[in-house]
Amino acid sequence: MTDQRATRIPQFFLTPGGPCPYLPGRVERKVFARLAGNLAQPLSEALTHSGFRRSQSIAYRPACDGCNACVSVRVVVGEFRPSRNLKRNRARNGDLVRAEVAAEATREQFALLRTYLDSRHPGGGMSDMGLFDYVAMVEETPVDTHIVEYRSQDGLLMAAALTDRLRDGLSMVYSFFHPGQDDRSLGTFMIQDHIVRARQLGLPYVYLGYWVQGSEKMDYKVRFAPLEALTPNGWELLV
């Protein structure tokens, strides 16, 4: 018997309006679809190419009335050439030990996430996240995903990234790091490391989610040129 979940056309739903986390005074709405069945991976990839992001078994995209500030962006791996500052960032973190591990949540990861959220995003949308929420975020996935851990020489977990593998790239779903290591710029380092890894795997892109013009939270993404943005005409060079 054919698995109906694997063959059905996905249904899309629209969320109610809520405060925009990036632009004050704006209202945010999202369109989303569930990822399930044997076609979850190709569906997730097709939706990623269309500007969606994944959260657990949901793919979502902003659908705000009168606003299109959120733009999907991806790094062109083969043409990326780090600036002097980015080269210094890689050298500064050259002592970290990188490991790709299964998408299985640990208390150590959660403790780091809580430290990160409490320091960098107090009162944000994830500020009340508990352990079981974190387990769901990591483990409730129907697609090819893993966690990249970065540890100090003495084994301390310094940073982590939940990352999906696509046919044409790596998609950084969510990353977090030790907030007491500002001199390391660990968020910047993790993006650079994913670019290096994508090149090793022969993958042309690293997907960074949304860039929001006018949002200081998102300005760092334009440092990773060449950066393509999804426009009504398809993927085009942003910087």
C-alpha cells in the first residue's frame, strides 16, 4: 500500500500576527508547512530553495502584510575569500576542536544554550526554553541533520550549531556559543567553519537564513561575500 503521507501535496498554513523580532513596530506573520513522510527531505530542500527555514518538522517563511524585509541569503562557497579580519578570526579559533555528532540533545549543550540565551537574548522568543523544548528542537527532525560541536583543548563545549545537509549546501538552522568569549567572535567563526566544510564536501552554498535590512542583529551576514539573496527573480548577488 502506498504511504499517503509520502505522496500528498503539502498544506500551507498562516500564523496570526505578532510583534516582529527584528523591526520595532512591525507585525510578523508566517506561512508554514509540515515536513513528514518519505518526501520530507526533498520537500525541505525545495522549500529552502524557495526561502523557507526549518524548525523541527515545520518549514516556515515570513508572510508579513506590506513588508518583505526578511530576505533569504546564502554564501557562494566557491567564490568566498575571507577578509583580513575573517582570517584573524579563524586563526584566533584555531585551537578549537570540531566534531560532527548525531542530532541528539545533551544536557551539556542545553546548559550552554541557556547561558547564551540569558546573556544575549533575554526576553526573546526562546527565553523560556526548557530542556524538553531543546530536545524537541534537536531531535524532532525528519531530515538529514546533525550538530557541530566546538570544544576547547580541555574539552569545554564552547559553541554548537544545528545544521541540515542539503543536496547543494549546508543550512545553519540554529547556532549558539559561550557568551563570555567575545574576543573569539564564535558566531562568525562557526559560519566560516561551515563554509570550509561545505567546500570540503563539494557543496556550493551555505544557507544563513534571513537577512533583514535595517536590523543590526542581521548586519553580520553581509561580511560573508559573495552573498546571494532570494529575490522575485530568483537568487541574485546581494554583496
